[in-house]
Amino acid sequence: MVSRQRTKTAIMKKDRFDLESDIMDCWHIVDDLKTVAQAESLYSDEDKMQNALIGLESLYQLKFQKLWETFEQVVCRNELG
């Protein structure tokens, strides 16, 4: 399933608007970290806090990888300017 989606994503031509969208999507990490920090129920259980942070790490590794792939496509087609 993942390889099918990756192939589908790779086939789609990304432009500078997709790049902007992916950059903005990655900026959500600030809000997500604030949400975790403000979740008082997580403070009482260190394992829950660690799981929340590990989940965010995994999510943002995927988002930044997507951003990088979009950036490479846009640069290769010289669509930044």
C-alpha cells in the first residue's frame, strides 16, 4: 500500500504551490508541540508523554520527507522563480 501511494505521489508533478503547502504543513509542529505541552493529563504519566512525543517525531519525519521530495521536484523543473 505504501509503495503504491509513493508511486502515485512520485507521478504527480508538484509545483511551487505544492511546495508552499508542504512548508506550511510542517509549520504545524509548533502548534502540535504546544498542544502536547499543555496536555496536563500527560504530565502525570511519563510514558504517555514520551509516546506523544515519539508519535510527533514519526509524523514530522514523514512530513519533512514529503516536503523535501516536493522541493526536489520543483528545483529540478526550475519552478521557483
